[in-house]
Amino acid sequence: MNYLKVFSPATVANVSCGFDSLGFAVDTVGDEMTFTKTASKGVKITSITGATLSYNVDENAASAVVQKMLIAAKADFGVELTISKGYSPGSGLGSSAASAAGAAFGTNQLLGNIYSELELVKFAMFGEEVACGSQIADNVAAAIYGGFVLIRSYAPLEIVKLPVPKELRLVAIHPQVEVKTKDAREVLPKQIDLKDAITQWANVGGLISGLYANDYNLISNSLVDIIVEPYRKKLIPYFDDVKNAGLKSGALGAGISGSGPTIFALCKGDASASDVHSAINESYKNTGIDYTLFTSKINNQGIKILESN
């Protein structure tokens, strides 16, 4: 393979109760990236659209991953890279993760598919470190594996792909406000009560059990975050209004996607998702804040090849 174009999906991390350990891939929103083999070694970004990102190959999450993989594989070729961002950085939908994961996947294809999915996550985590200073795995793992994923362990890295009930749908609203990951982490408490930790652990177990059992009631009861959301929601204007509108109109649960400002709701079926979409739109349309709002299936495939030769 000398050329390919891929779709790398947006992702929702944390999923209410699973802070830094749960995530899932989105079907309708993501980045498109192209990879072209070149005779000269090294990496070159030839085009970036949809966002203002660095063309410096050491500073860009995607090119940094490509460069690291080519060196690790002792490749005798280089790569020209284009990035078309389908959504903005800082949205809480894993923007840097889509670039980093897409870069790992695309480069692996040019290398002859020599790395496993777990190894691709490790390379993509390096891209996350370049972008935001931390080697986090929840977003990149969801993009690479598709569906829902659990980061069972970081040392050693262990990722579990979870089943996705077929009627599960996502509604997400992205208010056009900035929430920096650094700020979102700084507002979190340094210690939590044991009883709160027990409640949160039970919710994570309940959510995973609900996914396996196709039990929407159990999923709904488990989509509760009593540790992170109470602190982070203050950074997102009208968060409670959106969440309450979603729940009152039939959402299984709603919460903060990643560090925000995107707010997500999970629903059972297209009709429910349509109702929730309308209710959330109604709750936000007069706030004076610009926003985007979309509905999506859960992307069970992850990154996909659009063109290749």
C-alpha cells in the first residue's frame, strides 16, 4: 500500500462514571487523514484544514506519532500527511486523540500492518502526550478499537473491548466555549470519601454489566458521576439545564464528554434520540452561546479506510 485515506472518529471519554478508564467511538463525527509513501525518509504535513494546528512535525500529535513509528520500524520510506479536522480541538470529543490514533492506524497500514491494536494505542498515547502533556489512553483506545473500551490497567496497558447494545444512540451538544483540560483537572478534589468511591465503582461495574446484558435500565441507573461532574459542570454554562432536558425527554443518562464542554446523552433507539435532540436544542437555543448538536450511532468499527492503493 502506497496511499490511504482514513476516517478517525471522535470519542466520548469517561462516560460519566468511568473517569480516565472508559470511552466509546462516535459514528458521524471525526477527522479524515491521508497518508502517502515518499522515497525520502521523514514526515511532512502538506495540508491541515478545519483547525489551526502546528505544521511542526515534533509538535503536531499526528506527525509525531508517524515519526515515532517510522523510526521504531526502521522504515526505508517517509510519509506525507494531510489532516482534515471534522470538529474543533478543545471540544471534549478527543480531537487530538483522533489525530494521534488515525496517524498510528494509517502508518501501520503503510508498514504492512505489523503492529497490534494494543501497540497502536501505545504509539497514539505518545501523540496525546505531545498534544496535552499526558499519555492518556481512553480516547485513542476507543478510536482504534471502536465501540466501548475499558482501560483495565495502564501498567501494563490492558484494554478490554466491551459490547455495544444495538439500539444505543448518542446525542451530543458542543457549546462554543473553551474548557482547557488543565483547568478541568485542577478543579478536581485531591481526595474523595470512601463511600463516594464505592458508589462510583458500583456504577462502573453496573454500566459494564448493562452493556454485556443489553440491559438499558441498568445502563441508565449506572450513568451517574458523583466524583468528577459536580466540580467540572461549573465550567460549562447551562450544564444542568441541558442534562435535565435530556433526562426529562427520555435519555438513559447524560454527562460531560471528556473534560468538556461537550455534553453527551445516551438514548435507546432513534425515536428517543430524536426527542432528546429536540429537547436539548430547545434548552440551549436562547442562551446566546453558539453550539453544534448532533445525533450518532456508536461506532463499533473504529478507524476505517476510505480509499487506498
